[in-house]
Amino acid sequence: MLSERTRLRMSERLRQRGICDERVLTAMSQVPRHLFVDEALASRAYDDVSLPIGHGQTISQPFTVARMTELLITGRTPGRILEIGTGCGYQSAVLLQTGAEVYSIERLGVLLEKARRNLRAARLIHARLLHGDGHAGLPETAPFDGIIMTCAASTVPALLLEQLAENGRMIMPLGEQEQHLLLLEKTKSGIRQTRLDPVKFVPLLPGRI
């Protein structure tokens, strides 16, 4: 159940559902998702479902991870990416595997430590993981070629948009009871917004604990 063949089957299912970027499909087939979930749930790691990771948080279903990654990097070099909501570290791992330079912020210190352990176990140790409030982003390291939020906000965080490079992309879940993916592209003439798939994410919360 946890073999490379299982990951390849998962990647092929993602291709059948419309994921086209070969870098994303390769990353999804290479990152061992079972290392990012609790051992008791490892047998379900490659099902296309979200799973609990403790502390009221979840690991997104593989299709959602692949879809958001593709929207962020397709047609370009991944470059420097800021992730809001490290969680268990799986999205960071997939981004790293595509060649991105990853900075990731998590408000829950205990979850951040779990992500560090998971990424070490997967031999993907190059992400810069930080304990902080995602609303503020990381202005000292900006601008970013891409920003990805793995938690839903009721409005687009203005401070994060300021940290997006020109021609950069930001992908995020927007909404409270009803959510959808929102793609924001920063152009010379302003921000272009595209409303995409319905989704369900945990909310973006302030502060750090």
C-alpha cells in the first residue's frame, strides 16, 4: 500500500482528473504521503481524501494539492514560494519536489515541529519553516513569485498581496461557509482575479500558539 507503485497509481488518477503539468505529477508520485499522516491512517494515505493530522487541522486531498500547485507554477519556473499554513508539511514537500524555494509559516508550534520531522523523514529538508501569523506573511523575504494559502480567508489578505512579485501568482481558498479557490495574478495594470473550484479548508486564524 505504501510502495512507489501506489504513488504512481495516484499520480495517474490525478492525470485522468485533468492535472497536466508533468512536474506536478512527478512530484506527487515521488513524495511519500504516508509519512505525513498518522501511522494509523497510513493505509489511506494515497486515497483522494483529506485526513486529520491533529489539532483541528487536515492534510488536503491529493487532487487539491496537485491542483493548487499546478495553478501556482504551470508555464513558469516555480521560483520563491511563500506558503501560509504549513500543517503537516505535505504541500511544502510537493513544492520542494517541483524545484521551488519554499518558505512556510505555521501558527501552531506543535504542528510546525511535526512538519519538520515529516520533511526530514521524507529527506526534503530545504524548506524554511517559520512559526508565525500567516496574515503578516514574510515581508523581510519578499517579493515572492508565488503565494499559496492552505487555509481559507474571508477576504484577500492585503499584506500578502503586497509581498507578491510583479507577474507573481497567489492561490487561496476564499470564503467561510461556502469556499472556492481564487487565483490572483499581479500584473503591471493591477490584480487579476479568477474564481475557480469549490473547496473546503480550515479557516485562517490570527496569532501564533
